[in-house]
Amino acid sequence: MSRHAIWAAVAMTLAGCGAEPPADTARDAVAALDAELTATALANAADPALTAALRDQIMVDPHLVQQANDDSIRPPTTPASGAIPADDIAGAVRRPAMTDALRPAPAASAACPQCAAARASLTLGALAETQGGKAGRCAATVAYSAGWANRLPGGVPLYPDARVAEAAGADGAGCALRIVSFSSAAPMQRLLDYYYTKASAAGYAAGHQADGAEHILGGKRRDGAAFLAVMRARAGGGTEVDLMAEGG
């Protein structure tokens, strides 16, 4: 507080009492206040803890600063990755181990009349039409949905690491048709052996045909159920499969 301010405060105080302050009394009051302020300043300066607190730089914990605002946007701990997952990312779903007992599929016959028809089929419904019979009649009523991939008969199930691209099917009016297009990281021979083993165990009499790089494994059962698996080697490894099952 400046001396002019102190003088003004003393003057106003004495004026409130209705009397003009004597000059000596005012000077004594100012001197007393001045001495008190000076003593306080000297005491503060003599306190090392207070001096250090006033002069030291403010410490900031960056971790606590981040927690101070729950709504703040924090940077990710690692850079974002735009990589495409590998084909075998589905390893969480157990694939048949190479030590599983599979029956080897029979060698392919030289003739494959169905291979050319399968190559010409642009849709799953068109693939069913090439088979004629009940499957051909039901092809006109197929509906497309990925859910059909989960409704294959037990004798010809979806391969464990299958990546479904498209699925179709038809139920009712005498139809029980399932068609699934998928890819697998497994080599073609592994898939041929897998489906031959499964189909044989389910009562299908299965045969194997091939035309160049295209292979067809198909079979029928005494109750009229049938299946067809069209396989092609995929560029970069693995196999593409169109699997069709009727009845069963």
C-alpha cells in the first residue's frame, strides 16, 4: 500500500468521527502502518520455504494432465494399420490338423463333362441349373443370403477356415438346396480329401473328375441326397470352392 493511500485512509477514518485529524496524529498512524508493512515484508523474505515456493517453477505431471479432462482426445498408443488380414486369420476357428485321419480322394477321371458347365455358370443359381433334376428345378427359387452357409447338411459341412463370398438356397415345395461359394487357405488336395472323407462317412458314393486346373468332387446317396464341390486353385495359394448340396 502506498503512503498516499495510507494518508487517504487515515483522513477518511478521522473524518468519519467528525473532526479534522491533527497533523502529528496522522503522521504517527502512517508511520505505524508503514512499519507494520515493512516488518511483514522482511519476515516473508526471511522465510526460505516461502521464498522457494514463490520463486520455484510450477511442476506439472503430464500423466495427470491427461487425466484432468475425461473428454479430451488422446492419441493412440500405436499407429493405425490399414493392412488386410491374412487368409489364415481365422485360426481361432480350429482347422483340421494335418495329422487328422483323412481318406485320400480317388484319382480324377479324364472326362469331366460338368467342368465346362461349371465354368460357364455366372451365378450360384446357374450352377444349380446345370445339374438338372430336382436341383435344376429348385434353382429358379433360390434366395441369396450368407445365412445359407450355416445350413449345409452335416455330411458336407463348410470347411473350417472357409471365407464365404456368397451363399444361396431354397426350401419348401420339395426343395432343400444349399449353394456356397468360399475360399480356403488350404491346398486343393487337402480339400478334396476332406470332403471325400466327410461325404463317404455320411453315405455318399463320391467320384472325382478334373479338366485342367478345375476339379469336381460329387456324389449321391440312396435317399436321393447329392452334393457337388467345384474347386479351383487360387492365385497366391489356397483354393476357391463352389459347394452345392441337395437334400440331406
